[in-house]
Amino acid sequence: MKTNATMAALMLAATAVLSGCANTGPSQSQYYPANQPESATYGTIDTIQIVQGGGQTSGTGAVVGGIAGALLGNTIGSGGGRTAATVAGAVAGGVVGNQVEGRRQQGQAYQISVRLDNGEYRTVVQDNVNDLRPGNRVRVVDGRVYRY
């Protein structure tokens, strides 16, 4: 019974530590607060630039990898060796999970600069531009640019 409580505490601690290691750099919603809905604004596309995705991670890969590593490490050894293998598995799994998630999110993105009707500029990064071109009239809704 004490081993299960120790195991649960170690997994919880490893998850907390690994979540703190996650890269929480700017994401596609960096220009808009995620919890505030934004009404549609209208404007004209000024520029469209191709940018490389930064491979930012949300931490989900680290948490899932850490849990999987802890479970795998728990199957090795007994006593203190099992505890050490569990912790090592959680750390290694978290690192690998974070790297896998980062690689999946790398790729091409488009930085679209829009001159709004009120004179302000807004920059939006999205994964595709479909039929958008500089000079098009667009509306910006919740961090995405749409032609209208």
C-alpha cells in the first residue's frame, strides 16, 4: 500500500516538474487573448510572409510521455530500484514526448499583416492562406483572416 502511495506521489511530482519544462512560447494565438471572443474586424491585407513554425509545445506531449515512461519504468526492478526506474522513466518519457510534440508542430506558416479600417494594423499567423493575396478586403475573426 505504501508503495502505491509513493508511486502516485512520484508520478504527480514528475508531471508537475515536466509541465514546468514545457515551452510555452508564442503560439498562433499570440496576438489575441484566448479567453476573450473577438468580434469581426474588417481591413485590407498589406503583406503576407512565409514563416517557419517554431515547434512550440503545449506540454501535453511531455505529460503523456512522462506518464508512459513512469508506467514503463515501474515494471523494472523492485524496491528502491523500481522507484528509481519509475522516476527515470518519467523524466525520459517527458523529454521525449515534448520533443515529439515540438517536431509535429514545426512547418510552414503565414504571417498576414492587415491594415484595419480604423487605421490600426493587426498581424495574424495561420497555417494557410487559401486564396488570400495582398490588397484583398478581409475580415479578421478570432485570430483568423477570411476573404469576403
